Amino acid sequence: MISAKIENGLNELLSGNNVNLQPSVAELVEKATSRGEAELSTDGAITARTGKYTGRSPEDKYTVEEDSSKDKIDWGKVNRPISTEIFDSLYTKVLGHLKAKDELFVFKGYAGADKDSQLSIQVINEYAWQNLFVHNLFIRPTAEELKTHEAQFTILAAPSFKADPEVDGTNSETFIIVSLEKRIVLIGGTEYAGEMKKSIFSVMNYLLPEQGILPMHCSANVGEEGDVALFFGLSGTGKTTLSADAHRKLIGDDEHGWSDNGVFNIEGGCYAKCINLSQEKEPEIYGAIQFGSVLENVVLDEKTRKPDYDDNSLTENTRAAYPIQNIENIVTPSVAGHPKTIVFLTADAFGVLPPISKLTKEQAMYHFLSGFTSKLAGTERGITAPEATFSTCFGSPFLPLPANVYAEMLGQKIDEHDSQVFLVNTGWTGGVYGVGNRMSLKHTRTMVRAAIAGDLNDVEYEQNEVFGLAMPTAIEGVPTEVLNPRNAWSDPAAYDQKANELADLFRENFKKFNHVSEAILEKGGPTA
């Protein structure tokens, strides 16, 4: 519940003469460029630089330790507690900081396309370009909806306000603090706009399970027959590429909920990586960057103002934010039925997981909790060999509740709707990274389409002896020797050694899950 003091402070802030309420896209573009916050590019998008913070700052993210929620939160490295006293002090300071600004920009909208569980939000920004960002990323209200809009959650984004760790009790000058009780998100010291998007996702990951809705970090699409498919996967696994299909309509590319009504998009836009973006490779994203889109840390040619998507001098994490309506092949509104097919994507640089395998419910819950992919040698300093990476539920940084809450909900949904779950390896085959070959995208698309079409439901399978995974023995359009990864290695003994090495890493990672069922432990993971 929002206290009278908090509500009065917000009302006073919003009643100021410096407030621009629900400004149009054109107004925000004008303000952002005239105020020197951003530059206009040739395609009509504005591009802004976020300074030293070009990505999320997990060490500076906190949840307020409050009586109403503290016993539910999975406290630890992801969910760092902070006191109500520190929050209240910073809240007062941020309010004062924003009141003193010449202009503020306020967006009112929604998170969640399902009207039954929709969260009404407002975002108060000191930068026009960040207000344009949230206008693109969240669900925009109609004129009628705006008349009766009452925010249930508020983001106060003050990038130029920097905390003093010694005085304010923070880790650094930067802070992202969520108060679930007061329904406030405080952001300061960082210009990276993704903090706003992910803060609301974290909030939804707390609120939705209480309504029996599974929040998911995944993309989703739907076929002409209403058959819904979900794609889970960490960065570099091909989630965006494989969910973009000319024969299927996009529901959303990053955040979804699964309710009794079906699947719905939590957002109203897309936040696409655009390093090395080209019209040839990703025409949908390339074409979606239009007037009113926001580019983050994309370098423009000084004379032509044309974006150079290959320039990583500011960061590899260059981004484009645009409304989902900028993509032609979408579902409107962003809701659909229950998933018929669920795909877990992993880029296995060990080269030992099958290119596709069908999972039992227990295996699905195990691999959902594991959230495995690989960091590659040379991609980060100090990594000289492929390194396993595990991100719980394919979205560890955004989960306020214990992981088993989400996994058990997934298991129940799979049972209830008879969803078929597949693990797809988009990584390497025939050897480790540097020795083997990357999986053929053509073959991966063929396998995924076969899975979604139901063509793999009644085919013959063989079992992978190390991971216990069911591998189809034949798929039309895919060479048979590709389907069993052991057969793709020239030295089967070397495969066995590397496969057991990865299996041990799975087991070691899974030790942190103390509350999962015996069925998952016994039937979900590696068998050898």
C-alpha cells in the first residue's frame, strides 16, 4: 500500500509547472535533440549515449526489505536487501532533484496485454529520450484509457542524481531500488534505459505468480491455426532469429505471461540488440527502426548521420527500442492461446548436446531451472576454453521469488495443456568450439519447424546415454548423422569424456536448488 507521505510527494511532483504529461513522439524527439540529449539519425531514430553504464548494473540493484514481502523474496546475490530507511532517504532526495529540473517527462501506460492482470504504471523521467524509450517499450493507453488511468507502480528515473555510498548506504553512485510495498522504483546514477524495462519485469515476476500466472523471459509466436510456440534462451542462442518466422505472427520478443487465458506479451515494444545489424540478415529489426525509435550507444557518421551498426567502440551492447507495431507480422493485441510447443535454446560450445531432443516434464523443469548455455573462449578476458553458464529459468537476474516457484508452475502448465517441450542446441557439433562446426541454421530451422508442426510427436527416438535425452532418429531435411552428437565426433571416446564433463557441471550447478521435487532430481538431469 502506498503511504500518504509517498502519495503526497508524487502528487506534488506531478503538479509542478515543469511536467510534460504524456508528450507525443514528435514532442519527445524535438525535446531530446534540442536539449542535446540525443542526435537524429537518417532513418528518423534518435541515438543517445549512456556514458559509462552501457548495460545493467546488477551490483547496484536492491529490493527494499519490507514486512509485506520479505518472507517471500529469495534473498541473495540477485535480490539484495536494502532498508526502508535508506529507501526513504533516497526517495526524498530524488524527489527534490526532480522538482528542481526545468522539465520533467511523464509516461502513463501498462505492463501486460492481458486486461485481467494488467499493471498500470507511470514513469517520471528527467530526460526526454528516456521517456521516448518507455513510450516505445511499454503498452501505450488509448485516449479513453488515459482518462481513467491510475498508476499502480511508479518509476522515478533520475540518471544525473548520483548517490554518495558513505552517506546513502549504496554500493556505488548508482542505484536501482524496488519497493514492492510502496510500489516505487528508484533509479539514479545510470543512463542505461534497460534498467526501467527490467525493473518492471522483475515486479511482474513477483506479482503474477500470486495470480496463478507464470511470468517468462522468452519470445513467442503463433501460427495460422492458433498454435503458440515459446522460445527460451540466453544471449547468443538464436532466440530472436528462430522466433522470427514469415509463416508465423510474433506475439512478443522478450517477456510474456502464461495465464488461464493463454499467453500474453508483457511489453508493447522491442529492445533489440543491433551490433552488426544488417538489412540482409535481420530485415524485420532493420526495418523497424523508424522515426521515434531510440538507438542506444550506436555511433552515427558525423556527416551523413547514418548509423554504423558494426561500430562497437562504445559497447557491444548497442540497442534499438521501438514499438512492436513497427514490425508487420504481429498479433494485435499481443495475446494468444496456450503453448502447443516450448523450445529451450542453448548454444553448447562443448559440442555434446543433441541438436534437438524431446523432454519429459521432469527434464523440462530440470533444464528450465538450469538455463544452460556457453561462454566462448576469447569472448571475455581470462576465458581460454568454453565455459558453462547457467541462468535460472533463463532469467535469473529478474526473479524475486525462489526458482522452484516458477519451475513448478511451468510443470503444472505443461501437464494441464499437454505442451511438448524440446531442447535445441544451436551451438557446436562434431567437437568443441574451435574443433567442431556450428550447427547449420538451415538444419536448426527445419528441426524447430518440425517440432512446432507436431511432426516429432510420434517418430522413433533413441536415448542419449549421458544426458538421458530422447533424440529423434530421423527428421526430413536433416542429415541422419547430425541427430546423434556422438556419431558426429570422429573420436567417440573423446565425446564421452567431454559429455561427462558437461554433465558434472550440470549436477554441480543443480546443488543450489534445495526445494525441488525428488522426481526432478531423479528423472530430470544427466543419467550417466
